[in-house]
Amino acid sequence: MIRVVIYLLRPFYLVITYLFGLFRNGITPPNTVGYVLDTSIGLFVVGIEDMGVGKKLARDGTYGKEELERILNLVDDKSNVLFVGGHVGALAIPTGRNVKEVTVIEPNPSTFRLLESNIALNRASNITALPIAANDKKQDIQFVLNRTNSGISKRMPIKKPYRYFYDQPQVINVASDRLDDLLEGKAYNLIIMDIEGSEYFALMGMPSLLKSAEHLIVEFRPHHLKSVSGVTLAEFLSVILPYFGRCYIPSKNITLTNKEAIASLREMYENGEFDDGLIFSKNQCF
């Protein structure tokens, strides 16, 4: 019953946040691209209308505390880390203070501009940012630039539910490429992927990077598989499981073998359950 009520109220919540973002944009002086927040994890410029990461940084003074702790438990000062979908750097920048090198992929032009500013503000000289989308081939793709929550910007989905287009996003073309080609010769101990439904295509284009990685953290949302990439759960797992032997599901606090993970993720998929960061590892991680 509670899930039904939440589902029915969600469109109203989306509209309210969209209108609030428009209001903030309307009262902001012209030529303002964002505002600076002094947080516990550094200085961050965030978008004026951003009611996602920006709102959390402003309200809490931090972002993704539990997720960041899990990331830092998997790396050390000799590690190289790849963020595929780094947004404004709220996770990448604090991670960079604890590892050797960080590479960030971010295709949204407006967000990339903020990311570059945040890297400079935090003097993160070991972080390299690349303005491109991860894909299974080199091509231009249509990309949806969400306004109220820029973190959910994504490649043009094959289906178009209201939740993806409620804030009247602009649609542009962005360059995309296989990460194995773009980052040829590179190897990363940890790969973190949060790209709103493009995961399957990105993973298809990076088998060499996956083969050398010790861990992969990837967002899992059934509606992304169904509506954005249009792939089955089996297809999604087929580009991950050959490279890893264990899966940790943070929302359930369980570590599983691949066989066990298939069954558990199938149940989550069928129930519409999600996890912000499944952790696949070559060996036991948690």
C-alpha cells in the first residue's frame, strides 16, 4: 500500500522540485552558472537548478557518505580509479585525495564545466576529466540534459516515461567512444559506473579495462534496463560476471557468488528494487 501511495505522489513531487528549480533560476542574476558550497569534502560549484547532488551538498555539507566509505575501503594510495559518470565530482574529488590517480568520464557539457571548476577549486592535480560518453562504439548519440536533477541526464532512452522528461530537458548530440580505445594502455584497480541506463553499452566497450580491474561498482535500476538500454537482466550481467567472482549488494548487506547473485538480482529486478552501487570483485571484498 505504501509503495502504491509513493508511486501516485511521485509526479507531484517531481513537478514541485522542477518549479522550485525554475524559481531559483529566475531570481539568480544573469550570467550565473552556479553557486559555491563550502562542504566537509571540499569546495563545490553546483548548478542553480540542481535539486539532486547540489541540494544534498547544500543541506548536508557532504554527499554519498556511505558510498564514499565503501569506495575508500577498496583502494589505497597506489590505486588508480575510473569514474564513468562523475557528475560534479562529489565522489571523485574526495576519492582523489586517497589514491594515486583518478580519471572521470562526464558527457553532460554543463556538468563537465562544473566538474572542471571543482577539480581546480580543490587543487586536485591527480584527477583527469574527459568530456565524452562511454559506449560500445565511436559515434554521436542523443543525450537528454535534465535540469532539476542533472545527475539523471542520460542517453536518449528507448522508452520515454514521465520521470525522464518532467523538467523539459534539452536534447543534444554528444560524442561517445569505447573506453578500451579512449583509455588504451590504462588499467584501474576500481571502476565506478553511474550513467543512468547506459551501463550495458559502456561495459560492452571496455572488456580490457574490466579484465584488469579488481572491483567494479555499478548502479542497478531495473527501469533503466527496461526503458533506457532495452536489455534484459541476463544481457546486463553477461558483460560483468565473466570478469568477477563475487557480488556485494549494499542494500541487502550480502556478498554472493555469481550463481547466487543471478538469483538475488533476478528477484530484485522482478520486484523493481534498486541499488545505488553493486560491487563486483575478483575476490571477496566485504
